[in-house]
Amino acid sequence: MVKTIFTAATFIFFSTLVAAQPPTREELERQRQQLKNEIEQTEKMLNENKTKTKGTYIEWKGIANKVNLQERVIVNINRDIDLLDNNIYGINRDINRYDRLLDTLKQEYAKSMVYAYKNRSNYEFLNFIFSAASFNDAIKRIAYLKSYRTYREMQGENILRTQELRRQRVEALGGVKEKKNAVLDNKSREMDVLEKQKADKDRVLADLKKQGKQLNNQYAAKKKQLSKVSNAITAAIKKATDAAIAKAAEDERSRLANIKLNAKTTTSPTSSNTKSIIRTKKAEPKDQTTFPLTEENTVLNEKFENNRGILPWPVQKGYILMNFGLNKLPSGHTEIDNPGLSIGTDIGAPVKVVFNGTVSTIFNVDEIQVVVIQHGRYFTSYSNLSGVTVQKGQTVTSGQVIGKAMSNDDGIGEVDFIMSKEKNNFDPERWLRPR
């Protein structure tokens, strides 16, 4: 019984150790370091462009990004604290179990020692053996006495082992508490940083509101530019779709004509089989509502979908200036509906295609160049480029440079990245890998 209890306690101990392994905390550490790197990158951008971005939307957006990232750092730390609290709770539970087990083992050991003390004389030992009814019974009694002596020794060993396991858990508890204290100190420091960032954000917001009409004019110009680019991309994709549908229809007509010609040359025109084949082919419905895919593009389309969430960013280093969808600007009630993702980067930084595909079209909007890449039914568009290095119809591969980032009205590098499935735009950030 005691051996069974000890075995169960040992199993509980090692099961707890397995459950308390650090991969989850290590993952949180990696995420936290990644967030800190993004904050440093945004801070570097603000410092490098301090004279250009001071008192502008770009500065406000950069600080707002820092605040958002810093808040995510706090959330990450809180999750870490929760894991440590769960670990502390589990260790305390194990210690309580060991305490109860030790009480049971000590009680059993005390009873056996009392019994051994009362029957300690050689007379009692011999009397127990010679009072046996037969020789075989006497042998069994001798074996019983030996096993009982071994049992008492095992009881003592079990108590010592359980005490050692309890000591290890107490020591582990102290280590986890130290880690929690360190994480709490770190949280306190990060909270101070967050408060400072929020104060900077409020300061820049106050400066922006003072600019009033001038700033609204800048937003109106940006909104107009994004609308022109979006409309041009939509028109280009529609043109490509219409051309693909027309080509698919022509290919289908040619295929049916060849079937009919082959049927006439191999069998009689009055053959029922031939008529059946021709009628069947003509009766096949054709879906003309979506972008028709060739066999090659069908595979490409599927691979593109399978890479959702892990596509590379179009620039090596960058930061989000404006998110997909409605962006409420800090100067009032002005909103900009961004068809894609506006990414800040260095002027002249290489812009790379995010996945294998074919250059669908290249066109200019005012002084900026736009490249549209087809990936099956999906399209990626890269706007605000200069020095485009690809041509229409060219096959491109993931990571291939297609141009360079131009400066925006604030004098910093920017790339507007748009993702579409046929005529519908969607949020690129959900498809790109985490930075």
C-alpha cells in the first residue's frame, strides 16, 4: 500500500515537471523580443526623419504604433505572469500532496516501530516460530518476519525520498517566485515607458490639431491619390479578367470545333455516338463570373492561399503608416479608406514581390509607378514606386526586386501595398508574416 502511494506521488511529481517545461514561456520571450525590435525600428525611423516628420501625421502614427506595440508588450508580460502563477499554484499543490503523503508514511512507520519494540526479544521471536502447527508453517513465519523487516526499512527509505522530492519542489517554488518578481519589475518599467509614449502621442496630437486646415488639405490629397491608384488597379484587374474570360471562351470554341472535326473524320455524320458526344460538349455550362484559370495557374492559386499568414513583406524593413480600411485621422473627424497597407521605409529601398506570379500590368498615376502581379485569382499591387525593373507578362519569383520606394509628401519613403482577389481588396496584414 505504502509502495503504491509512493509510486503515485513520484508519478505526480514527474508529470508536473513535464507540464511545467518552459516552451510556452520561451515563446512569450521570443514574441516580446520581436515586439521590442519593432519598437526600436519605429524609434529609429522617427529619429532618422525627425526634421521631416516633426509635427506631422507620420510622427503621430509612429508614436501611435509605438504605443500599440508597447501595450502588446504589457499584454505579453501579463500572460507570462499568469503562466508563473499557474506554475506556483501547481507546485504548492504538489507540496501539499507530499505533506499529506508524509503524514501517512510516518504514521504507518510509527505503528510498525511500536510493534517491533513490543516484540523485540529473542524469546518472542522464537515463540512465534515454534508455535507453528507444522514445519512448513514455521518456514512461512520466518519468511514473514524477514519481509516485515524489509518493509520497515522500505518505509524509512520512502519517507526520506518523499522528503527529498518535497524539498526539490520547495526549491523550485522559490525559483519561480524569483522569476515572477523579476517579471513584475520588468512590467513596472514597461508601464513607465508606456506612460511616456502616451504623453508624447498626446503632445503630437495637440500640435496636429493646431494645424487645422493645412493638415486637412494634406489628407485630402493623400485620399485622392489612394482613390486614383485603387480605381486604376481595379480597372486593370477587370481588363485582365475580361481578357482571360475571352481567351478561355475562344479556347473552348476551338476545342469543341476540333472534337466535331475529329468525330466527322472517324465515324459517320449520322452516327448516334457522334451526335451524343457533340450534344454533350455543347451542353456543358461555363462559369464566366470568375477569373478562369489554366492548369498552371490553378496550382499557383492554391499555393498562394496556402501561404496565408507567412508571405514576406514587400520591403526588407518598414513600419505601417496607414492600415487597411478606415483610418481615423487625429486632426478631427477626417477618415481615409485605405485599399491596402501604406508602409514606411527608406527612400530608394528595394521593393520585392511577395510571391511567384506574372506581371499583369504596369502603369503610372501622376509621377508614381504601379506594378500589378497576378497569382492565379489573386493580385498584389505595389504603388509609389520608381525605377521599375520588370515588364508586363514577365514571370517573377518571390523576393524578386521589381522597383524602388519613392518618397511621399512628407519626404520619407513609402510603398502602398494592395492585395485583391479578382475585384475585391482585403487586408494584406493578415497574409503577411508577423514582423
